[in-house]
Amino acid sequence: MEDMDYDRLSSELIRALRGRRSQAALSRRLGYRSNVVNAWEAGRAWPTAAGLFKAVERVGQDVRKAMSTFYRLPTTLELGAPEFCTPAGVALFLDQLRGRTSVLELAQSARLSRFSVGRWLKGQTEPRLPDFLRLVSYASLRLLDFLACFVDPSRLPSVAGDWAALETARRAAYEVPWSHAVLRAIELESYRALPKHRPGFIADWLQITREEEQRCVTLLLETGQIKKQRGRLVPGAALTVDTRRDAGRSLRLKAWWADIARARLLDGADGTFSYNLFSVSRTDLQRIKDLHRSYFRELRRIVADSEPAECVALANVQLLELGPRRAPPSPATTGSRKTPASKERVPA
């Protein structure tokens, strides 16, 4: 999204949100006496980020429900937190989204003033809509999925082609999971050093069959995710593919990769295979869940910046509560108390 015209995209987003309403009607619905929506769509002025969420609400959408399809709300956004349509809520969202990325790093990558970004993250001022979209893009690498929370991205001319490519890549991930591992394999320095594509090289590297390699290569070529260049395979446009949009297929895909990790574990693969079984308060369990989400955001940031590509890795993390979903018994009814030594079992 480096060449994205965020001003133009913002205009298209407002137009798509407006739908069949007139500009004047939406302006009145938002509480303005002037036709401010006309100015927004013409690019003469912009709503703030909070103004965007307010407009989403005014056209009848549930912002919190829509955002939950993009971003698993941490506890701080679930309980007693400011609403998204407030400056404080926007600041909290952006701060959670950036994870451990520093203000300076985020500002430099998004080509924005670090002083402005710092004030936005503190809720002291608000970003205009184009700057907000730019921040979401660089903080999450998933701007298209963010837009899809509120409108159909295929109706936004600036990103319609990118959205079609992303949906195609998502379907490939669901239907032929190894295709994304093959895509990562052709980025490896060892593959790029080959004078030309060698059938079986990727299969041997990933420990899959040559038939599976060919199946993946064929699909990736058909969907434009890779192309042939001087006898070798090279990546097409870079995409960050989030497979959570289809809950059912996402569940099956997670199970599939968990099975791959299990098979490699049983085969004696070199990796980190461990578990930690413990008892903990529900409040602290939520803190651990938030920590896992922060870990994955940091993981994605490291991966995005990592050079050169020397290996393909699979990160599988499971965290779940064992037992039925019910409120824990009160201390008065338990009749016993565990000692600290009994709380945890951590295999080496």
C-alpha cells in the first residue's frame, strides 16, 4: 500500500458509507448544518478518525461489532473503555494496534511526523481520516480488512483490485494450505540463488511431496501470487492474508496447521514444542490472552522487517481454558485452598 493515495481513498470511503443517501441528508444526520459531506468527498476537508466511527454509527452500523471482525478487542477495549467514536477511544485503538512498535518507528514507516503521531496516541489531538487510514495500514498491514469492516472494498476504486487479489489469496490459503508455505519458500536466498526453477527443490525444503509442490505452484501462478521470471518463480504483489474473515474455514485451517506441527513433533523435528498447565484467576487469564496478542503483533512486525529470507517457519500457539464455560465457585463454597506449589506444572 506504499503508493496508496489516502486522500482519494478517504473520499471513496465516505461515498461508500453514504450509500443512497444524499450528501446533505448524511450531513444533517451527523449534526451539521452545512453540507460537510460534500467537502469530504471532494477532498476539501476531512473528518477525524472519531468522526469516521461516528459516521459509521449514524448509517446504522454497530462499530464495536464491526471492529470485532478485524481486531479481537483486548480487555481494555471491552470493559469500561472509551468508545471508538471518541478521541480517547481512537487513541486507545491505535496504541493497541501498534503493539510494541515505537512512535518513531511507526511515524517513519508511515511517513508522518513523530510529534503528530505521539499526540494522536495520547489522545491530545486527532488524526484526519487520510492520516488515520495510513496509520492503520502501517501499524497492522491489514488496511483492506479494516475497510471491509464497514464497506465492500470492491466498491472503492483505489483498492478494488488489491481486494480481489487478497480474497483470491485467502481462498488459496483455505483450499491449499501448503501454497502459502511454498510462496514463502520462493523468497528464500537458497532458492533465489538457483539459476532456474528446479522441481522438487521446494518440496525437499518443506518436506512435502513433489505432487503437492506442483499443485501449489500451479495455483499460485493461476492466482497471480507468483510469476515466472527468467526461468525462476518470483513473488507477485506482497499481501498480508488474514484468514479469520470466514470463521468456519479459519477454524479448519488452524486445526490443519496444528496437525502439521503435531506430525513434525512426532517425527522428531527441531523446534519449540512445550506446554504449561496451570491454574490462574480469570483476570490473569485475560492478561495472558492479551499478552499472546501482543506477541503475535510483534512477531508480524519482526517478520515484515526481516532480511534476508533464510528459512520458512511455522508459529503455532494454543491457549485455552480447560473445562466448562461457567463462573468459578466463590471462595466460601470451595472448602479448601490450594498451596502455591500446586498451581502449576511446567514440563521441561
